[in-house]
Amino acid sequence: MAHVIRLKWSKFIGYEDSGVYEYFVRLKSGDKNLIYVGEADDLRKRSQEHLSVKEPNECLKKNLKEYKWDFRYAILASKADRQDAEQALYDKYKPKCNKVRPSGSGRNLEIKIIEE
């Protein structure tokens, strides 16, 4: 009789997938602390830019260097939805490495984020 091992793979970031993303650092307590939210037309490219030595955000650069970290994303095709989701996530969590509140799309809508 065979021993069955189930693997649940995470999703890949596809080339040119657009969406919103979050960076977390793992604390010694085991908790995760959200430190940055953003939106991008190309999630793969943007994540690579954040991890490069040329990253201009010193807070993000320092935290990604000093801590173990996690990255997650949600794919959103609409630029306006990405901008509004980024702003809503910022307003909800106030990540310490986001220095400026994202401007949103300017649609002047009440935004409700449902996170799964």
C-alpha cells in the first residue's frame, strides 16, 4: 500500500499579472506584521524592484533585510480597482513603511475590501 502525501502548491505570479500586494515581516513571537502595501501593473517586476539594492524606500529595504518576510498578492485587472484597493488597505492597516497615503483612483466611491 502506498503512502500518500498531499501537496497544496501556492500560486505562481504570472508574467504581467497586475494587482495589489503586501509585505509582512515575521516577528520573534511568531506573529506577522504588515509593513507595506502597494499596487502594480506587473507584480513580478515590482516585487523584484523592491528586492533590489536600488530600492529607494529605506524602511522597506531595512525590514526585508533584517527579518524573514512574506509577500502576498491579489490579482486585479482594473487599474482603478488596484488604486482603490491599495488606498483602502493603507487606511485599514497603516503599514509603517508606506510613507504617503495612496491617492486611489479618484472615483470618490466608498470602498469595501473583503479579504480571503
